[in-house]
Amino acid sequence: MRESVSADGISARFEDMYELALKRGRPVYSPFLNESEQYVAVQLLGKRHGINIRFWGGDSACIRKMLCVAPDDIYCGEDGGYDDFPVFPVTVSFRKADKPGHRDILGAVMGLGIERDTVGDIFIGEGAAALFCTKTAAELICDQLTSAGRIGVSVSEGLSEALRQRLSLRRAKR
């Protein structure tokens, strides 16, 4: 879903997901949604019979999230977890002396031709940033991203536990 999609277009997309989940008998996932789109999804699908819905963005502090629509007999996320969601973390590393902003990282990612709805939240810490995205976007970012703004970067799939802890402290300071 592109940021400029109309409310009717978003509603139609959610209706399609609902019908597809019931027809296929398995979960269906949306691209990353902003808070307004998530609200529309809950209003439209939250009381529907025969399905369950769940949101996940890669971390509990994420604002941009994917929507899972699944038949009632299949839970979105096995055992209450989120491993089934097609969200992939990526680490962007840079010198601690450098201070790229959110705009630098997002601009560099979108400069690769990646659509905004394939990228979730971006958290920036000292010497590294974490971003959550789709598998296709993660592969492209890992293969092609070499700079953010005027800052050289290296990229790897996944997040180290140390980076997760640093980012959680940063989120707490917001």
C-alpha cells in the first residue's frame, strides 16, 4: 500500500485480504501500515466472524506494522509469537562519530527503489541503526546499501542482542 492510497482503496485491500484468508484457509499479510491504516483495518475487520487479526512490526516499540488476517482456526503467530510474520530485521552500522538521521537512512533505502510500504520502523543508536522490512527489501538493502547521506555504512541481516538492548534504551528516552 502506498502512502497516497485513498481510504476506499485501503478498505478494498483489507476486504481482499479477508476474502483471501478465508478462501485459502491460511494467513494473509499486508505491507507495513501506518497508524491510520491500522485503525481502518481494526474498524473494518475487527468484528468480522471467521477470522482473527494481529499486527506486528518487528519489535514491541514499532509503530509501522504489518497486518495478519487469518481464519479463526489458525492463529496469527504461532503460540502467541510473531515468527510467522514476514518481517526481517536489518542492521546498518556506521562509525560512532557519524550521526545519520532517520531521513538519511530512509532516503538511502528509498533511493534503492524500495517502496515505503516494504519498510517498517527505523531506530537509530550510536554506531548502528535497526530497520524492519520485508524479505525482498532486506535482501536489496544488504546487497546494495553502502551509504546514508554522506556517511559510509555496512549492512547485515538480523539484530544483535546488544543492538536490541541499546535501541530499547533509546526508545525509552523518546
